[in-house]
Amino acid sequence: MLRAHDDKVKELLGRMTTEEKLGQIQQLTWTGATGPGGGQTKEIEAAARAGRLGSVLNLHGAKWTNDLQRLAVEESRLGIPLLFGFDVIHGFWTTFPIPLAQASAFDPAVAETDARVSAAETRSQGVRWTFSPMMDVTHEPRWGRIAESSGEDPYLNSVLAVAKVRGYQGPSDGSGLTTQDHVAACAKHFVAYGGAEGGRDYNTVDVSEQRLRNHYLPPFKAALDAGVTTVMAAFNTVGGVPAHANDHTMNTILKGEWGFDGFVVSDYTGVMELVAHGYAEDAAHAAELSLTHGLDMEMVSTHIFDHGQELLEAGRISSERLDDAVTRILRLKFALGLFDSPYTDEATEITGPTAGARAAARDAAARSMVLLKNDGPVLPLAAGGSIAVVGPHADSVDQHGTWAGPGRLVLESVSVLDAIRAAAPEADVRHSGSDPSMAAAAAWAADVTVVVVGEDSAISGEAASRSEIDLPAGQQQLIEAVAATGKPFVVVLVNGRPLTVGGWVDRAPAVLEAWHAGIEAGNAVADILFGAVNPGGKLPVSFPRTVGQIPVHYNRESTGRPYDQVEKYVSKYLDLPDGPQFVFGHGLSYTTFVTGEPQLSHEEIALDALERGECVEVTVSVANTGEREGDEVVQLYVHDVAAAIVQPVRRLRGFERVTLRPGEERRVRFTLGAEDLGYWTNDPSGTYVLERGRIDVYAGTSSAATARRSLRLV
């Protein structure tokens, strides 16, 4: 895909000086609050004029990017255009739900819509490169960056990564990159960042080869197959070697086995941090190790540019490796059409959310919410009578979530309180804040109470790990005060990670997981509460009962002494029931569904048939047995019963969100092929095996599904 312009790249490369080549590897960050000349931008302007700068981070706006681009294109010796990059994670102006919330939709169209809207807004600002999707599979809810992830499952992360890449870039052949509504995507963080020990951001990851290949790498391979053009290195070590200088992951796997022809960019000062890791002795050594071992562009720190010439002269880096890195960067610049059209049309700049974009964000938010509990049922609410809306987040206008785009700085999200008032204009809506006694008084006087609790955006995301993940101080007491009134109420959670809810969840008749849902958060919550939208989301990550139980996840490996309620000498806690509070894939609806046993097209299949590309078709019936139209997510899991490397007790290998009318029944079809029924071994050169034996195939509406059929590989 990216090699279409290699003849032009080769010709240009042949005219470049060493300093100009090293300049292409450098990305500097824009710190001025306005246009050129502010903050630390003089260094950037001088580098652009001299042709020793490849990319600029954090500058947006058609005028500002055009002004700086002119310095590079019209004043440097070779006129090589700059590539402007920006962290557009879940929206530029129009904030969509955080990625973890989008994963709850179990609908790749939600992720793709976010990326498509974001790409158009971003490209109109002169930015042609976003550092997304993030696809770090993680079992760590204490880790703040779980908010940017799609949760604990490699398959779900893979499907949504493909959708995001397609939304940002267009077709996998790269034909959309030159158009005005697409940007280059970046698969991050490579690799295993989600395995940070203790859930502490940037921390060590020690991982076996089979765990690396079966658990952490699949989303990246899926993104590459979808045509992703860039990859970002991770902050962590992998088996003792920092990812920013990891020859095995960057050279052997990414560029060797997978044939990746895009480029690898460092994370913010990641090259510099090789010294702090204890892997590099000094800045020059860090530059040598990172470039030699597969990194192509350095973000913010300048070690490769500063020391590249001396390293070349000393033979510590090769001219061939330098040329390869520059080639990869220039390929993308040609593919994006920067050489033919380096400037942005200021007349067509998008300067805020359109009505269509806000409608898409509202729909995405509602599809991403998960009904955890609904006893009675309490929900949906009637749009009349008296309603108390209480809690610290009831009137919050910051539900954008972590790593929201520039829109968060100029546009408030819709509060739950305002949305309830708009959705129920005839109701007597009363508001109380965080004081438990005042909230209880409001609940006593109302027919029903909506309690809105959770996390501020600032306490999830990067550098926001938490040792305890229950509700912040005072919020559980507020729920208990409302519960003590005996009046009906619903708890709405707004948060960026799974929370431990065991202290109060049994007393709450209804609980809605709303996440940090973006600019239209409140309206989407109201849509669910009053039944304008029937909830259909599912949890993409397990909710632990307590922090001491972590890690707790559905795709665990069994021990030789699995849990038994009666037996003492098994793997369990004396003071906790088995399993999480809410399992992966859990989510309720205002209607009811029944799924049938999985039906297999074959009861056995030969290994050589699988290797030739043959598949087993699985069909699952699902029926709406309630009185409302609603969505159900049919989920397919497999378990290799006996393998040379012990396999997870369940692995998600298919899902489909279907909408059914009352009484309607449908058969959902999945296929299982070689990529679903085998696994990677611990061979560092990469060995994927299919083994003879029994595979149990489970189908249902969560990872706790029990309906199964067996497939034998022969």
C-alpha cells in the first residue's frame, strides 16, 4: 500500500543530506498558545526552514498549520512538507464516549463512526495524523489507561481496532488517505502496555512469548491487515527490554514476520527514557539502541537528531538503517498527498460540532451504556411525577472523559440534570448535590431518585492509576442515605474504568453504567432512563468485587485445583465468592431474550482442512420473548479442553448485536477457522499450532453462557 511512491521516495532520498535525513526522524511539540512565534515555537520554525524537521505535534488550525507548512515547503532546500500529528482519541470537536465505553456497544459501527467524524474534523484543521486507535488489552482496572482501551479481550480489541482504522483512513489499500475526510491512524502502544504490574502506569511488563502472541499482539496484527500506516512504541519493558528499543517486537515481529512498511514513532520522550529504564547509558546510547532496533521517528526528545551524525561516523548506526527509517516516513507523506497538496483549505475548516456529528455522538453514547441491574423493574422511568436528581455528577458538564479533544476546552457536555429536565418537561425535577442528608430529603419528597456518581475525568486515563477503585469519598454514603428512604431509585455511574461496587450494589434497585459518554452524555442517559432507547450494551471488562481480587477476568487459565464452593484446597479466597461482581459480556435490557444451543455444521474437522482455509459454521438462535423491541449481543466462545499450552477457559471468537421486535426470532451465524481454533507457542520465532482434540463451543449473552456443543479436531 505505502510502497506505491517508492520511486519518488528513492529519488528524494538520494538528494538529502545526513542532517536532512535526521531531521525527518524528528517530531517536535508545539507549545505556543497561539500561532507561530508563541511559546517554544521558534525552534520549530527554524528547523522547518532548514529542512531538519519531519513532524509537529499538537498544532491545529488551518491557518496555523498552513503558516508553518509554508516555511518547510517554500523556504527549505528540498521543500519536504511537515506531517502534523494530534491525539484524537475519541473526538476532535465532537467528543464521543471514551473507547472503553465504545467497546461496550459491541458494535464496530460505533467505533467507525467516531473515527470517521473525528477524521473529517481533524483533517480540516490541517492535521493528517492521529495517535489512535489504542488497543492495549488489559486485565488491570487500576490502570487509568484502561479508559482508552477496549477492555480485557483480544478479539474485541481487534474488531474495534479494525473499525477505527477504517474510519480514520478509509479502505485498507490506502486510497482514502489523500481525501479531505481521512487521516493516518497509529496503532498503539506496541506492545503489552496493558500488562503493567500493579496497574501502575509506565510500569514493567514481564510476559511469556505465548502470552505476548496470543493475548497482546492480535489487535496490532488486525490493525496492520486493515492498513494502519503507523505504530507507536509503548513506555513499558517487555521481558526486561524497553519497547522503544525492543528488536524482537519491532524488527523481528512487526517489520519482519508481518512485513510492516509504515513507520514506528516513539511515545512522548520514550527514547530519552531508555536511560531512566537502565537500558541505555546516555543520550547517544539511547539513540543508537532505539534506531537500530526498529524505531523510525522520535517524539519530543531529540537524541537521534542530536547524536545521529557522530553515531554514523563511529559505525554505531548504519546509513542503511537511517535511510530505511526516512524512507518509511516519506512513504506516508506521499501517500497522504502532502507533496501535491501540503496546505489546508481554510474556507472549509470545521470549527465545531455539526448537528449531524452531535446526533451521532448521542446515538453512540446510548448504544455504549450498560444496564447492570434493574430489579422491580425500576426502569424505564415515567416522564411525569416528581424526580430527584442527586449526586456529585448530576449537574456535571464535564463528561468528556480522558484524552478528549480540543472540544472539551470550549464546549460543555450535556449534564444529566439538564437532559432529564428536557426529556420530562411535565415532571417536577428537583436537584440536590453531594450531601447525603440533603439527597435523602430530596429522595423522600420525590417519586423516584436518579443518583449520579462516579469519577471525574481527571482520575482515569494516563498517569491516573488508582490503588482503590471504589467510588470516591462520600459517594457510597450518599447512595446508602437514599436507599434508607425506601423509595425507588436508580444509580447512574459515570466513570472511566470498572469500579468495585460491592459495598452498595445490593441496595440499589437499578444501576446504569454510563461511562464518560462525551459531549451528549446527559442526553444519552436520559434516552435510556425514559426508555426512548432500550439499553443493549455489554461489559467489555469484568467488574471485580474488590481490589484484592485483581486480576479477575473471564479469559483466565484454569489451575489444577479450580474453584469449588465446598472444597478447601482449591484456588479461591476465603472471604469472597468466586468470580467478579459483573462478568465480561454482561448487560440487561428492558425486554427479555432467549438464545439456543450453538449448532455446528461439522462435529469434527480435519486439521489439514482448517489449514486449507475451511471453516465450521456455527448458528445460534435468539428470540425476543418480551414486549419491547430491543438489542441483544449474541456471543460465541471457545475452549480448547486439552492443549500443550494450557488455554483460557473461554475465548471470545464472535459476537453480533441484533435488534429484534417482540416475538421475533433470528438465527445468527458465525464461522470458526484456523485462526480461532489454534494458538501460538512459546517459540520466539513464531509458531502457530492446531492440535487434535476437543473444542467446546459456547454461545449465549455473556461470558457465563453455559449452552455448548463440542467440536473435534482430527
